[in-house]
Amino acid sequence: KNEVEQSPQNLTAQEGEFITINCSYSVGISALHWLQQHPGGGIVSLFMLSSGKKKHGRLIATINIQEKHSSLHITASHPRDSAVYICAVPNYGGSQGNLIFGKGTKLSVKP
Amino acid sequence: GAGVSQSPSNKVTEKGKDVELRCDPISGHTALYWYRQSLGQGLEFLIYFQGNSAPDKSGLPSDRFSAERTGGSVSTLTIQRTQQEDSAVYFCASSLGAVLDTQYFGPGTRLTVL
């Protein structure tokens, strides 16, 4: 069974700062998900990645499959980026649909 | 196009009553997932349907919980004899096909058991 650790748990930044959120897991996988949960509760999938790096606007996600680690970066952070960021991996490794979620990183970006 | 929809958006029930939560996935999506999030807690996997395969029910917390997916589309999550600890937001998500596809989440159903 996989275990997921996210850090930091809480993060406060000033507008414009570069943000990094980390996710580590214990059992090898073929893909990892990054999700964003808005203050109102809605959930959006940001990335699903299995290797290397993906970029979408100011968001960059990287994964190192060998080290069982992924990072989510936000460049030029903005108050609208304030949300909870969650990583998720297959619970039993591989590519199963049974996902286990990290506890989330609550990001607050101050103007 | 239309996203994942869930109904009702809010449900208040009394302890011991049965409830049904509905999920309409994106048309053409063969994979459907149910998750729940208790107050202040993280997301928790409940059940996963993929096409015509037997669902992965390993996340259902007790035999009071069941789910079905009719015709490979709409899904219903049923909770029998609700307990206060069942209070949570229940999210449904769907994806195009394989597990490695992006999941699209519904807005959730907030269940409160009094």
C-alpha cells in the first residue's frame, strides 16, 4: 500500500514569489496527479504525469520516478493561486484507479 | 461541453435513513470514481468503475455503502442506515478511459447526517 507525504502543510507567500510544493510516495507508480482545491471546495486536475516535466501557464510539475518524488512549482505567484494543492498516486502502485491522496498543502498568496 | 454533474448539491438526513447520491459523468468517459472528504480531512477513495470490468470497491468503508453504474454512464452511491460519521462531501470524477487519463471532478454533494 502506498504512502504519500506532502510538504509543506501550509505555505504563505507574497505575490510574485516562486512556490514549490513537494510530494513523496513509497511504492513505485506509473503516474501521479496534482489537484487544486479552491477555497469554495471545487477540485480541478492540474497535471497527470508519468515522467519528466509538464508546464501549464505559470505551473510546472516535475516527477522523478526513481526517487519517488514530485514537485509542483508556481512562478510569479498571485493571490488567485491561493488554494489547497493535493498530490495523488495509485494506492497499490502501478496504474490502478484506486488513488491515495496527500493531506494537501494550503497555499495563501498575499498581495 | 458539459462537465461532471452531481445531485443533490446538499443533503441533510437523519441518522438511520438511507440516502442516494447521483453522478452524471462526462459523455463518453468510461471510468468513474467516487471519493469523499470529511470536514478538515483529505480526499478518500471509495470505489472505481472502468468500463464493463468489475468495480474496485476496496475503499468502501462498510457494507452500508454501495454503488452501481447503469449502462456505463450514470452512477448512484447509496448509503444505508446513515451514521453521523458519514457526514462529508462526496465527489464523483470521470476520465476518458485508462487510469492514466485526467480526472474531471464534479462539484460534490455535501451530506449532513443529524
